Amino acid sequence: MNKPLDVTYIPMLDYEQAWNRQKAIVKQLDEGEGVEQMLLLQHPPTYTIGSQNHPEHLLLSKEELEAKGITLFQIDRGGDITYHGPGQLVGYPLLVLGRDEALDLHGYLRNLEQVIIDYLADEGIEAGRKEAYTGVWIGDMKIAAIGVKFNRCKHRRGFVTSHGFAFNITSGIQDEGFQGIIPCGIEQYGVTSLEDITGRTYTVEQVAQQIVPYFGRIFPYEMTWRNEKEAIVRL
């Protein structure tokens, strides 16, 4: 029988609130409480700098950030700088790895990419990976970034995952926040979105609902869709 996974969609959530929520769920899972979860949401305009820590890849001054209403966080996931904002589907799977199965952290990253690659294939888009880089690519354009943290458990065997993927959905998102950074530290390639590639219109919530079954094909979970008020987390 597949393990239970609660999936919660939140239309818009401040980045710091989402980060605190992730940490609270990680703690609960480490202590053997609650069920594994996946948060699907959007953030207000935000830059996050991961553990590679290259602040020079931020091209805006503090004053310019304030003028544009973009917040900045140095966080504990892997990777470099990226942008989150309206029109982007962010997914935070909070899963226990290594509990019953062989631990393959590299494979987890590839599986996250595969969820989006499979979804795009059914939308008529040939996407894949680019050697030496994480994320999902369409040619030389990145459509989804991947950055995770593997939290070593203190009270049980294995790790609990946090952070996850950022999937660009609406047209023009690359001209809003990505212009102020060198995304993921990669200067030679650009970013794109689902709408820009297909010419069709999508909502972020629509894609969130559509992508959940693809996650279930890759990861062995029985998923329950919850709205924000039903989400299970102690903060």
C-alpha cells in the first residue's frame, strides 16, 4: 500500500511564512508525527540565495529591491540564486527518505525533474535535462529550477526533504524578476515559461492540480488534496 501524502495548494504565501512552515513540518516528521506533505503555492516577488552563496549574482541594489518590492533571503537549500513570484508554481515536497527504501539523494533530484518532464510531454512539449545542471530545460531555456535540502533526522533513520521545484507558468515571468539576477549563476542560458512555449493560457492552480497525478506516478504515495484551511501543521 502506498504511503499517505497530503497535498495543499496555497494561492499566495509570503516566503518567510512558507519557510517556517516547512521547518515545522520537517520537525514533526523527524519526531514521527503527522503525514508527509507537499505544499504547492505561489510567492510574492522574492529572491532566494542557496548554499552556493554567490551574492554577486544579484544585480540589484538594496534600494532597487525595495523600489521593486522584491524581498531577499539567504536560505538553506542547495543551489545558487533564483526568483519566485506570481505566475510560478512552487512545490515543496516534505518527504521521509531512507526509512524503508535504499537512500538515493541524487535519484530524488532526478525524480523531481521527471515529474515536470512527464507533465510537459503530455502538453506536447519535449523537455529534458542539461548536462552539469539541475532543473528542467527546453533546449537552452530553463522552465523549472530544482533546489532541495536533505534534513538529516535526529530521531529516526533517514532524511526529511524540504524546498523543491519552481515551475514557470505564466507568460513574461522571465522579464519580471529574472532580469535582476543571474539565474542559478548561469549566464549563457535563459529562462522560459509554460505559456511562452505553448501559446496557451494557464492558471497556476490549474497546473498544480494537473501535476499531482504525475508526482504520484514517480513517488509511491496515496495523495489527498487539501485546501489551505485543512492543512495539517503545527507552527
